[in-house]
Amino acid sequence: MSASRIVGVARAVASKDLRIEWRSRVMTNQVLPFAAIVMVLFAFALDNDGILQRVAPGLVWMATLFASLVVVQRSFAVESADSAIDALRLAGVPSQGVYLGKVAALVVQLVVCEAVLAALALILYRVNVDRHGAVLLVTTCILGSLGIAALAAVYGGLSVADRGRETLLPLLLLPALAPVLIGATRATESAFGSDGARAAEGWPWVGLLAVFGAIFLFGGTLGFGPLTDE
């Protein structure tokens, strides 16, 4: 199967998913408000600037994981509503292209969500980010989003045909994303300067995120088709 066809399918799927999201406004009307409420509630619950600044990186990524569940379920609910996944399979559309397109669309949506959450952390938790920290933070968000999306797309496709997919997805996805959560949180701690951490200390964690993202993406590309076959 030619790489150009896979890339073309991936581009079409990603474009379709992003257009659906743009028209439905689920991200702006549901996902972002939900993630923002989580951040605000933690600010009220902890109510201590010192504690908030220390836990801000973890809160940003926990809120991202919770938001990703909504985004992934929404992405695959659209496909399962009219058996679009089955139609694509019967039409001979390469599953690798479908998977990569789903991942690309999820990465874009997660990066937007993380940008909002990071801005809220700066405002609510009074976190300071310098120029080096900002570069580290942007890189962490991109690679962290890739790791989440690469694994979430596999489990999202796996749970499409299951009647209990709304509860199955969190049970499968959240434990598997623990390495991404740890790496992204540690890198973000360095970007935020939590407990005196320096930005340079976060780059080894970014390297770990890149490794996990590559492994998840490679495994997902190979396994998405067989796993989604009924």
C-alpha cells in the first residue's frame, strides 16, 4: 500500500474531524469549560498559592486527561453512529490512514485545550514562565498530546463496537497513559519553575515523551486495523 495514499486518507480524516468539531463547537462549549471548571475548583479547594504553584503542572495534565476522554468519545461516536468505520473498512480504505488522521485531529484539539489550561495556571495559580520555560512548555504540550492521542485513538477504535464504551474507554486508557502523565508533569514542573526547578532539567523528560509517543504511534499504526475488526 503506497505511503501517499495513507497520507491522503489521514489528511482527509483529520480535516473531516476538525470540520465537524468546528461546526459542532463541542470543544468550545463543553470540553474547554469542563477543563476550566476543574482548574478553578482546585484553586478554591487548595486556596494556597504555594501549594497551587507546586501542584499546577499535575493539575494541568490531569485536566487534560479528563478532557481527552470527552474528545476521544466524541470523535469515535461520530464514526459509530452510522457505522462509518465499517463502511471505510469495506471500501478498502487503509486503516493506517484512518488511525493517523484521528491522531492528528486529536493532537490539534488537545494542544488547544492545553494552551487554555496553561493560561489558566498562569492566572489562577500565579505561575511564572520565562522564555526557556515557554519553549519547554510548548514542546511538552505537543509531545504529550501526541502520546495521549496515539494511544487514545487505539482504545477509542477498540471500544467503538462495545455497548459499554462510555465506561470501557476510561478504564483502558487512563492506566495506560500513566507514563505520559508522569513525563509531561515533570517536564511542565521544570517549565513552571516549581520548587526551583530549571527549564534545562525538563528536557530529559521531553525525550521520554518523544520515545513513548513514537512507540504508541508505531504500535497504533500496526494494530488499529486488526483491533477494530469485529
